[in-house]
Amino acid sequence: MKRLYLAFALLVGISFSQQITMKRPPKSLEKYYPPQSQRMEYLSNMHTMSVAFHGINLNINEGRWDKALEWANQLKKTYEESARMVPEWRDYFKPALADNLVKAVQSKNVDAVINASRELGQTCSKCHQDNQAVVKLYYHFPRYDNITLEDPVELQNLKTKDYMKKLSDSMKSLRVFLLQGEVSKAREHGDNFVERAKQLNTMCTKCHTSKASIESLAGKEYLTALDNLQKALKAPQINRDNVFKHLSEVGQFCYRCHNVHLIPVLVQNALK
């Protein structure tokens, strides 16, 4: 029973809150994430501590207290190092509790280890519930500020945000003129939308480098949907419902990408 309870206690120490308040991560954290560092040292420390917690648990359950002590010392060392790395978060860290855990393991007292693990784990939990979500959104997703695309309609280089505005305006203009019965204008803006949408997948290759990933995001099916939309627009007699059907098919690819990338970008921009 003690074995199961110990495992449970270590998991409880790293729980999460349902309420998240987002604020910009501290400046000192920037040097441990791209573009300043590709090694992501702070995140690496979090993984090291998580593994160390598990190492303590695993070895105690197997009766290997010497190995558990090695992991406890590793946890203490990394915990103290992490506290120094981000001074703005020093109040989250309680180094004495890491020391208590080492002493508890040294005592070979399971109840003492459970209590010390829970108390130390609660400091991790508090920091995670306050900061983990926003740090992941702010640092773990690519930024688009410096990416430019050539607009195939106006033949100028545009930043991603401006390009997406042009793309969106073309799509909405197509819908407006089609609903108003102004076919020639609908065709013009529809062609602009298709050309811009086809050009958009060149941005994907900035991060998605494998053919398989490009194919799943904006590959043959995406281009076929755009071709079908263009054919519907060029028909001698435009069938409005058919155009909207193909436009909706294209929109599913937009939704797929936005669902992954748009929310992090909005959070990043809001926190700048």
C-alpha cells in the first residue's frame, strides 16, 4: 500500500489549476529560449526534475534507496539552479523543501519521503498553474513577425499579417459580389483569392520541411480544392451554391491551420 501511495503522492505534487491568468513571461527567461538559445535550458531543467521525481519513486518502490538518493540530489541541484535562472520567479522556489526531500530519502522513511515530495511538488504545481500555459504559448510556437510572402496579385512583399489580410479581403469580396449578383467582380476577387491561397503554402515550408507534413497541411488536396473553386468561378453560368461549396472546402484547410497556429500568435501579440 505504501508503494502505491508514494507514487500517487509524487503525481499529486505536479497538478494543475483550472484557472489560468496570463501575463508576459519574465525577461530573464528569454535567454533560455529561441532565438537567444536553441538548447532551451530552462525547459530542460523542468524535464530533469520530472525525471528525478520519478527516479526517486521508482527506486524506493524497488527498495534501492542508494539510487533514490542519487536522484534526490539531482533534483535538489536542478531545483536550486532553476531558482537562480529566473530571479523574477524566486518566490515560487523553496530550496529548503528540496533539502528536506534529500534528508527524507537519506532516512529511508517512506512516510517522510511522501510528505517531503508533496510539499516540494506543491511549489512546482503553483508555478505551473501560474506560468506554464503562457510560457508554452509564448515560447514554444513559431513567430511570424519576420516572415514575408510575395503577393502574386500586387507583386509586393508583405509581412504575414498583411498578407493574411489581403487573402481574407479577397475571399470576403468574392462572397459579397457573388451575393450581390455582380459576377465579373466576383470572378476577379475569386481569382485573387485563389492565387493568394496557392502562394500561402510557401510559408508552410519555412517550418514544415518534410514532404509528408506539407502534403497534410497544404498539399494536393488543398490545391485541388482551390482548382475546383477556380473552375466553378470560370463556368459560363456561375452556380453560386457550387462556388460556396468549394469555398467551404478550402475553408476547412484554413481552419485546420488556424486551429494550431492562430491562438498562440494572438497570445504572443497580446503579451508583447
